[in-house]
Amino acid sequence: MDVQYLIKNGTVVDGTGAPAFRADIRVRHGLIAEIAPDIKPEGRERVVDAAGCYVTPGFIETHNHWDGGVWWIPTLDPLPSYGSTTTVNGNCGFSVAPAHDDPEVRAQIIGIFNFFEDIPEDAMTDLIPWNWRKWSEMQATMQAKVKLPLNYASYCGHIALRLAAMGMEAWDRAATDAEIAHMCDLLDDALAAGALGLSSNLMDHDKRDRPVPSKQADEREWRALIEVLARHPGSTLQLIIDTFLKRNAPEQGAWIAEMTKAHNIRTQMAIIPLLKFQDAQRVEAEKLYQQWKDEGRDIHCLFHHVSPTSMVNFVRTLAFAQNGNMVWHEVIEAPTEEAKLKLLANPEWRDRAREAWDNQFPHSYFHDPSALTLRESETGYGPVGVTLADYMRQTGINHTSDALAEWLLRNGTLSTVLKKSWELNEDRLIELIRDPKGLGNASDSGAHGKLFCGAGDAVGLLTQFVRDEKRLTIEEAVNSITGRTAAFFGFSDRGVLKVGKRADIAVFNLDEIERRPEVKTWDVPDSKGGRTYRYTRAPAPMRLTLCNGVATFDHGAFTGNFPGRYIGPSGPTPQAMAAE
């Protein structure tokens, strides 16, 4: 049934940054039909009393990794209960299309998602059909097979492009002219089918410490791909630059910005680092960012308002590898619990592990045992709820690596350790939230399911900085996660509350909602016919979440409706339009 809504007595925050106002909103046939004071009910429309509530555009998840998870968690839990109505995927150079004919090459994509985003290999191998070679074919398959409660948008990943065009050699060398031409054809196909643009990665190394394939791209390749972007108005470039490993992000950003200058390609990158240990990088980065603004460049600063927090597990995580500790990563890579325990007890491994621990990245909180909380024990042996520093004092073990190894031998490798968050530069964060070129809410939702739950972070923005600390107005916060984000991606039919726009709407009482604590849910398929866990959250809750005018969260629960559309820079993708 096509339910019509009349949302009455709410305070409308329209997503543009304009002052909030009291008004009613009528929703008909998926669109906002009327916004005015004291609208009278008509016919069979459902009246929603929003007294005491804000009525805002649905929140946009700027940076997600649901590329695999949509195939086994189509509810995108808990996003509907947190007011989110659009999810942006294919980030970091990682996408599931295009794909190579050779299964070994396609397995590289699975391995990349598994290592960098903690997306389970078994589920990606078994549950994704992989019946495509082009991005457009993937989009058609998803349109036919996957129904979602949120609108879904995606980039075409540079790493997938290189693997599709070059096979395994994508890891090792620059592309030939013919291979570059093939990549351009594949990118052109993706953009014509509704891809947001190109995502790429200039930072990461894999579990064998190989630079990801996109780091092998030379200037010829980059300029050719940029020319393809320029032929598709509205296409954007999403770029991961190195603020963690070599920390040469300004140099990388300047290199890409010079190549995009002729066409002024709209670009997003995390050029301004916000973690306090990165402060030394900010001087050059700030100069560059201001230079781009002065030149009128269409370059936006990607950021997130929550510092990365890692619930470290010992089954599947990149926490050690991305802190420069490949010896402890050997425990993660060991295929069975028996093999993991054997390593942890091995004196030769212990010697190497101590050396690696002492030489991991200096900014890592693994250096500080008081920053590591022993959270969960598989065996129940304990202790839990204390820090590793406390455990070292109790046991007399002198080295942090040895102490963690001993605790795991007694508590099991399914145990978890909570690593302290890095401190944020909140003053600079607030400036970016207000910055017209700031692109926030990069939550990483859909990834790192055993490390944290990024879903729900948008509500944390509202509760922390608007309600509790009063450092932002409700208009500023909502604009940063709705209207401004929609404008960047070209979502011209949604993102603000105006007559004629798509009815993506969140209704909430600011005093009722919270970014709820993370809890485990066992809904991720494993290779044994069972389920493994990921972290999620209880509902915020919204009073009501509408996506395209259909309720996805209502009366305190997920509705079971899947009204999401596949969208691109100018609205629904061609496949979505054909299906309507």
C-alpha cells in the first residue's frame, strides 16, 4: 500500500543550514508534496504527531563499505533506526566491479576487502554471485537481486579497474597504453551506468606489505582516467592519501590536484588530519587546503567526527599490520586456533614479537599497556575489565608483547582487547563541520564489523556537539550530514526538505536519541554453515525514518520495507529507472 503521511507539529530543519521553523510536511507518492503551517489532514493519509521533534532530511552515510554486506545483511542494520537513508560505497579504491575472468584475480578483490575492511572472505566468495565483468553488469545484478532499506550509491574502484585490465600484474607495474585504454573503457561503462566517479588509494599496503595496485599507477594512467571523469558531468574523485603510514598526504594531494586542475574535477580527500598525533602534518596540509580554496578549486576535505576505536580480535583484523607490526599479524593470519596458540607459545616467535612490538609505529597505542583494556575472554579465565598494564603488575610480566601473549594463551584467541581511541583535535573538527568544503560523516559503516560499529555515528554528532556540548547549532549539524553532502555527490532530488524532493526524512526527539553502545549480533555467515558476529547497536531510536516516502523505521522497530533506490550523481541509475 502507498501510505501517505502528514507530519505535524514538528520543527523543520531543512538541511540547507537555514534557521529551523515550525511547519507540517505532507508526503505523497514518495515525494514531499507540501510544507506549511497547520496543514489539514486529507483522505486516508497517516498523521504523525512530531511535537517536540525535529524533522530533518534523512542522513547520508558519506563513506561506507557495504559492497559485500548487502548480500547477507540487506537490512543494513542498524542504519534505518539511526535516520540514515542513503549509503555511499565503493570507497578507498575498493569495489566489487569491474572483475576479471580469472577466479584467481577476482580472489584478489575478496582478499583486499577482507584485509582492509574486515569483510569475511567466505561470505564474499559464497554469497556474491560474481556473474559480472563490468560495473554496469554488477549494477544490473544488484538491481535485480538486492533490495535495500536505504538508497545505495557507489564509486568504481581504481584497484578493481587495474585488476580487471591487468590481471595479477596490476600489483607490480605501471600499465601499458593498451591496458590504460581498457581501464578507461571500463570506467566509462561504470559512469554511464550511474557510478559516482572513481575512488582510488595512495596509502595502503596489503598483508604481504605490497602497495595496493592503485599505487602503481603513473601519471599517464591518472591523466587518462581523469579525462574520462571529465566527460561525465557530476562525476567525482574519492582519494585516500597517506596520513598514517609514510604521512606524505600533502605531497600526494598536490600531485593529484595538479592533474585534475584543467577540468577542476570535484574531489574529496582527508587532506586535514584531525588526530592529535598527526598535528605535525597539519601545517603543510592547511596551507595547501587554503590555496585550493583561494584558487576556486572544487576540492573537499573528507573527515569523521569520531576517532577510530579498535576492538582488537585475533581472528581477522588489520589492527597490527596497520600499526607496522607484521609479527603479531602472523597470529591473525594463522588459520586455526591451534596454530595461533602454537605461535604465541613459541620462544623464537616471542623474541621476534618483542622486537616488532618495540618498533611498531610510534603513534600506536599498542605501546601503552594502560591504553589496552582486556575486554572479553573466550575461556572465562580472565582477568577482564582491567588494562594490560594492570595484568602486567599482577603477573610480574615485564614486556607488553609477552603479557598479551600469556593472557591469550589462558583466555583463548577468540578473546578481545579494546584499544583506546586517538585524541581528536575537536576545535579543528568543529571548523570543518561548518566549512562549506568539509565533507563529514565518513563512518566506515559496513566495514570492520569485529572492530567497531560505524553505523549510528551521525546521531552521535547531534547528541554530542548539539545537545550535550552545544558547540554546534542543530542547523549546522544537520546541514553537514544532509544538504551539503547531497550537493557534493549530485543527489539533486534529495538531501533537503523542499516541495518536489524525494521524501527521505528523519523524525526524532533530540532528548530521546543516543549513539547506543556496541553489541554483538551473530548474523554474518561463516564457511561452516553457521554464523559469526559483528558489532551493531540498539536503535537510537528515530520516531520515524522515511526513505522515498516509505517507512523503514517506525514504532520503535525496523519495518521490513526495502524502498531504497540505486542512485548516481544525477538521480536514479539507468537500471533503477528502467525497473520503475
